[in-house]
Amino acid sequence: MNSNKDWYEHRNELNPGDVFKTYDDCVIRLDRRVPGDGTDWYADVWMNGWPNIPGYEKGHWSSEDAIVSPGDLTEKLPNDFAG
């Protein structure tokens, strides 16, 4: 995957379901564009699992409508990312 791409410059190449790391090392999955000029995206956030807590051993996507800018994206990950 290309981690050197300026995703703000390539924002028209982004699609729902694309998975990225951000500058603050979060993993997000693009969901839909924020109304307005369509630059920013609502995103799901990957929550790591807690191996020592029953029922929370595996990671999961949190559908919290986090808003991300393409300029915050650093590394494209596989769209089937699961931890």
C-alpha cells in the first residue's frame, strides 16, 4: 500500500469502505462523505480487543461517525482489515 500519497490531493479517489491509519495512529474506515463540499468523511474507528476481558477479546469497528479529513490519512490498509 502507498503510505506516501497525499490523500488530500487525491481525495476524489477515496471510497466508502476504504481503511486507513491516521496521523495519530488510529485505524479508520470511511463510511460516507460529510455534507457540504464533500471533502471530509464520517468514519468508523477500529477498537482493539481486550484479551483479558471476556466478551471483548476481539477488536471491532465502532460506528461513531468520527469526522476525518483526507489530510489526516497516512497509510492505506487492506479494506478487510480486522486488527
